[in-house]
Amino acid sequence: MLFEKTMSAARARATVAAALCLALSFALLVACSGQSGVGETNASTTASQTVAIDVSSWKTLGDALAAQTDPLSSGWDEHHYVSVFRAGDAIVRVVGELDSDSYAKIGAVDWSKEDADAQLVEAASAVPLVSAEDLTSELVSQDELDKLVGKKGRDLVDGGWTFQSYYMTGGDQTGAYFCKGDLAYMITLDATVSDDADDEGAAVMDVPVVAAEFGGAADAAADPAQVR
């Protein structure tokens, strides 16, 4: 199974790296994703301020990807291609059903090329959509994220958040992805966690949040093994 934590291959990895660097600077200044790290997202944008998108006109995966303005996360296997991306102000999640031919075409996309996105749209042009969802209403506004400051990791979990992974460890503060629905948020907590920590968030359950911002799509949202 091929699974990218952020967007389309080479460009995706570069975007994630930028996001994490910005998150680190944010934490050190004590100044998701507004996630200005993932595609210059403005996390203060609320669902009521965004323009809804009509996904009903999309019949193929190619139609959907042609509307993409900012890739967030994608993953695929021999059965499905799943992508979460921005289309203008909206955040959408789409699932396409692959056959052996379309799977091979997508596998042949050269992600090192500048036209990789165009190659992908062409490869996916005839892939039928299984689903297309507008996730914009799920987005937690920056105002609401700011209200998390002072709460402990356990308070987030009790409030319906799910710990996903650490993204910043080894310093005076720790960065962790917490998810709400299909979207992930970069949460900075006032704790030191070792670089090799693998405790499913246990180390930050009893320490306070010092900052929070939009972080992109949750891992599970773009995992083809979890197509719903």
C-alpha cells in the first residue's frame, strides 16, 4: 500500500517539512493546519466564513483533483485512491475506485517532476468516485483552538480529540498531532518528551497546552485501508 502523510509525493514532503519548521518557530516564540505551514492555510477561517463547494458535479477522481488548490494528504492501494485537499476555501475528502489499469497509471506518475499534479489528474481522469465529502464544517477555528491553551492532554482526549503522533520532541516543549474527525491539529505542550518516545501520548496527558494550530488531514482520513 502506498500512503503519503501529506499530499502528492515530493511536493507533499516538502510542504510537511515547511509546516513542521513553522510549528517549531511558533512554539519557541510561544507566539492548525491558521496553519501557515501547510499550504499557507489560515486556521482562523471558520466554516461560516468559507464558501461551500458543490462536489456533486464531480464524477471522476480526475474531476475532483482538477479542483485541488492545496494538497493536504493522499494515499492509495490497488483498490482505492484517497485524497484530502483544499479546493478554494473548502476542505474535501474524495475516494476513487481503482482497477489494475488505473492503479498502474497512478503508480507511473513521476513525482519528481514539476507537472506531477497534472500527471496525476490525467492518470485519474477515468477513475470513478466512490465518495466526495466537504469537510469544511469540521474545521476547528483558531479562536476555538486558542481556548485549548492551559488545558491538559487528557482534557483534549476527554473532549473527543484523538492523539495521533509526536512531531516535535527532545526540547523543553513537545509538539503532537491531535485529531478531531478527519482533520489534525498541531498541539504544543509544556513537557519534554524523548526523541524515541512511543507511548501513544501518555507523556503529554497531564501537561498543559501552550499553543494549537491546524495541521492538515488526519492520517486515517487518507488511509485507503480505512475507506468507509
